[in-house]
Amino acid sequence: ATISVLNGPNLNLLGVREPGMYGNKTLLDIQNSLELMAGQLGHQLNFFQSNAEHAIIEQIHLAYSQSVDFIIINPAAFTHTSVAIRDALLATKIAFIEVHLSNVHAREAFRRHSYFSDIAVGVICGLGARGYELALQAAHQILLERTH
Ligand code: DQA
């Protein structure tokens, strides 16, 4: 199957950005390990990051037109602000898992609300870069169940 991994603003700075909060791995490190894992599981991975809301929306539209089977998304700060990205996911009806590196519930109050969690298949937060791998594993199993 084809799985898109979408990353929101400032995640291009992973490794440098607040390492105590987000860890030492770069986004490229995460991409490399996910691509390896996806290959082993027999999936095609589209990995994407943008600091621009419209670019993420267009990537979701593209995923729809390319019949992408599943999305893993870390909307980053757009988690707490973006009705527009929420609407793109609702419009395209692509099942998705929401991932956050940090435990958003243990931080500022404004990070507790997500525009995505109520429409996500599941949410993973607080487990660092490992969260993406767990999401990919879960997506793999969900896709298998779909075809049975
Ligand atoms: C984040 C959490 C968000 O609150 C924050 O704005 C981010 C990263 C995370 O992965 O922990 O940019 O999504």
C-alpha cells in the first residue's frame, strides 16, 4: 500500500530544535528509518514536510488523487490551529494516525486541544521519534485488516 507521512512547521529543525523536548534525531533520520521499515513491510512511503499550511493541504489533496491508502501526520503547531487541514482530511476521507513527539498533555494548556484527534484512527504522543515507527506498524496492521 501507499502511506504518506506528513510533517508540519518547524519539524525540519528536529535535532536542533529543543532537543530536550523533541530528541536528537533529525527529520532525515526519521525518514530513513521509516523508509527502511516501510520497504520491509512492503509499502511505498511518501515523506513530506512543510512550514506552510497550504502546502500540507495540497499534499493531502495529492494523496487523494493518487489513492494513498493511509496518512501518518504530525501537524506540529497546526494541530492547535488548523480547521483547514482538518477539513482536507475530512474531505478526502483518508484514514490517518496523529503523531506528536512530545507529550502535548504535559505542556502548555493550548497544546491540549487538537483539531485532529477526534477524527483520527488513533493518536500517539510523548514517545519521541519512536511514535512514527509505532504509527507505521499500526497502519500496516490496519491495512491488513482492511483487506481481510
Ligand atoms: C508537536 C507538538 C506541537 O504542540 C508543537 O507545536 C510542535 C511539535 C510534537 O511533535 O510534539 O511543533 O507536534
